[in-house]
Amino acid sequence: MKSQSRRGIRALLCLVALLTPILSNAQGFFETTPTLESNQGQLVTHSSILFLSQTFQNLEYGTRVDPPTAAAFHRLECSRGTSISGNLGEVVWGGGPFPGLTRIGIRMRFRPVPDFVGALKITFFARVPGSTTDVITDTKIVSIGELPPPSMFTPVPNENLGAAPAFNGRLTTTFAQQTTFEVEVTGPTNKLITVPATNTGTNFTHYVPLDAGFQPGNYSWRVRSVDARGRKGTWSNPVANVIYGGIDMAGFGSQTFFNTLRNAGWASFFQAAWGGRNIWPDAAGNLVRANNAGYKVAAYAFLNFDNGSTIAGAPANQTGAWQVDQGLRAIGYVNNKSSLPYDLKYFMIDLENRFQGTMAPQDRVQRIAEAVQRVRNLGFWPMIYTRNEGFNQWWNDYTGSSADFREMYLWDSKPETATAVYKDHLLLNVGVPWVRYGGWEDRGGKQYLLDVSIAGGRVDFNVWDPAVWNVQSPNPGSINITPANVTVVREADNSYKATVTLRNTGNIEAYAIRLGDATLGTQSDLGRQTLGMITPNGSRAGNYTFPSNTGAPGTSAFLEFTVWTGNGSQNHGVWVILP
């Protein structure tokens, strides 16, 4: 008796399960079994059963495809009714009367056109004849083939990038559709990034948030498309990039600020120390907090060329060396670099379009040279920061296109908008190759975003060649530039060429060495010529040219010339025999 009772209960439960969807829909429903994945151009079957919850005297039912142009073959076989109409986009059957609880089997045979790939919508529908509104529908998304990899525009392969690059590309398919994308990044920071749905044929962009970037290192990334049903396409070929991002600021940064951005991948920090008029009061504290957060740290002095500082004790001639000393005082430097609780990698010299005064370009070069040599004498690496593009030809305008500092790193400024996808590419400015200047063949860093408010601070963002920061600060020392050799030859046009070779017998690099005005007998060769950096025990030579009336061959003449260094000018003279 109990066994029969259990069987009765089970039967009742099965009936309830069968009737529940029917009773819950006043008109009916489809129970569809689609072929969810197939190959391009493959003939497949999609099956469904139409359950009717009420009586219909006449009913049309069938299938449609979206987009309809994706169909190469579209046929139906139904268990009831007859075929009414059909085209590649929609096939309709009909019949009646159909009492409630009627079931109609529908078998759809479908083949897409050969070049369709991606997600396709198929809809099973039922409607009252003469109506354009479906009374019962069931739409399924099916995947046909695997989407190809998108074409990627950024990041450019083998470029140096900041910690928060932009991924920009486009997927083009014969039939427009919406797809999402996955970016797989492998390196010191591994990430799988999902890019929201975008229409094929239009560019998609993912901007890595500035506070959620990548730690420095070598990276490989690839991208694939994902269709509307979630079928994943083919991965693109891997692309390699090097990431090294840094920040710089003048105002206050809390420990939380520095920790947040360091954890986000930004690894180096430049602090403003001297602003051309005054010191920056937050310099010392910011550098300590940055060092505590794990940054490689450096500082900089914004030079004035108008002697415009009025701080206590400011001299009338505010040399480059004096201004460097003010910046070092601001960060807590006392007597020697062991007074600093961190390894200060660089003390950079900043040339901008303010405080230029009326100095001649060659005198601005000398002030920069004074600053650079003072930095190196005290045991730090010098670097130049400036800008030289478009309407901002700061370097060329204010130094006369000097090439005197080409051996040290250039930190170049080219601010761009936050939405520019190439903004953090070291070799590019606004998507085109950087234009060299100042004798620099490449640049060590690029400043590309200015005055960004983030994590409670206001900061600029930079991309760097990692080699810039893979250094220790050098030992302090001194330079000693002396003439090592002087020769005079007679040219084919009877003019005289005097070659002066200078040697550095000091124990550190001598930067921006120049030969100045010279006289031979009664004739002069005026102006300054670039020799550049001379390493310890190294030498470089320059030439002067004098006219034929300087003197008769075989006679003696006195050659007098000036040598310019970051420590000032030196006058030298030597008697020579005219050949």
C-alpha cells in the first residue's frame, strides 16, 4: 500500500513539473535545443518544442535569423501544420485549431554563408495570423566559427611604456556585431583584462587605471575576441614591451599617496627642490616618504637665468652651482651625500620658458654647465629636463640649439591628453617618432601627463628607459682640464688650422667642455665650440681656423685660447711655429 502511494506521489510531481511552465505562461513556451557551436559554413540543426497553454484557432510559427543576410540555407520541418512562407531570414509554418496542451515539434536546418563568423541570433516564434507581434518567442545565441584576433594599434611592439598603458585595436568582420575582448598580460604583474562590448569595425580602447598599473619589467601581451555568446576567439600573436613608469611632483605627498602609486607600479620619483626663486618646502619630507615606499628617488633644480631670487643671502650672480646648492639644502643635504637617508640617483637641471632674462644663449649654456658640474662634483648624476617641440622650442630658443650636454640623460617633456593612446610611448610624440634635438640620439624619459589629482596628491607621470634607474649614485670628485697638445697645419688655401687637445686629469666626468675665442698672432676665431664630456684621463680636440695673413710660414706666433668648463673659464697660451 505504501509502495503504491509513493508511486502516485511521484507521478503527481512529474505532472506538476510538466504543467508548471505551461500554466505559468498564459499562452505557451518553447523548449529549445540549439547547436550552440559550429564551424563556418557548417549545416546544423536547431530543435524546439512549442508548448501551447491555451487554444488557438489559427497560429503561425517558425524561425528567424539575425542578421538575415548571414543565412545561406534555412528550412523547417514541423510535426503539425504546413509551410506558409519562407526566405533566408524567416521561415513560417501555420495551422489550427490547436487545443491547449498541444505540442508542436520544430526542426530548423540552417547553414550560414561561408564568411560569417561570430554570434548569431536564432528566434523560434509563434504569432496570430495577420499580426506582426509574436505571442511566444525564444531567442538563442549561437556561435559560428572562432572570431579572429583583432588588429592591435597600441601598445607598439618593443616600446618602452609607462605603468598604465592603453590597449587599442579593432576587430573587423564581414557582418557587424558586438564583441568583448580579453587582454592577457604576462610579466612581473599578470592580468587578464576584459574590455566591454564594442561594435566590430570600430576601435576599442582600454585605459589601464593610473592607480592599478604594472610593476616595472619585461612584458608579453596578447588579445582575443569573445562573441556575444561567450565563445572565445583566436589569440593574437604575443607582443613584447618594457614597462617602467615614474612620477614627479612639487607639492606635498602623504605616505599613503606614495604607497598607493608605488603599489600601482610607478617606481621612480623626482622631487622639485629649487624653483628658480625659492626652495620647495615639502622636498625633504617627500623624498623620505617616497624612499620608504620603495621608489628610486631623485631631485631637481629649476634654473633661473635672470638672477631673480630674493631669498636671504642670494647673490647678484646666481650661478648654476649656487642654485644647485639651494636645491640640495632643501632636501636636507649637509656637507656630503651621506647626510641623506637614501641613495639620490640624480639631481636634474630643469630648463623651461620662465625666468630666462636677457642672457645670451651661450651664457645660459654656461649656467647650465655650472649646475651640471656642481651636481657631479658632489657625487650625483646630472640630467637635463626640457621641452623642444611645436611652439615650445625651449631648448633651441634659450640655448641656441646647444649640443653640449648630449652625453647625459635627457628627460623630455611632451604632455598629452589622458585619452591619447600613444601618450606613454617613449619613442613617440603624439603617435609619431620623437624629433631629436640638442645632440641627443634618444631620451631617457618622457613626461606625458601633467598635474593629475590622484590618491590625495597632485602629480605628473613619466615613462623611462629602465637603464636610467639601474644605477647607483657616483662618488664625488673633481675635474682638471688642461691642454694636452696643440698643433698648427697649413691648409690648401693657405689658411691655418690649429688643433687643441684637452685632457681631463681629474677623477670624475667633466661635462660640457667648450673651446672659446682664440687669437693667433693678430687674427681671431671667435665663438664657442662644443667638445662635450671628457671622461677621467680622457681627451677631446677642437679646431680653430685663421686666415693666411696670420703670418708668414716659418715665423713664430702666439696662440691664445679660452676653455670653458662647468667650473668657469680658463685662458691658455702657447707659442707655435707657422708651417
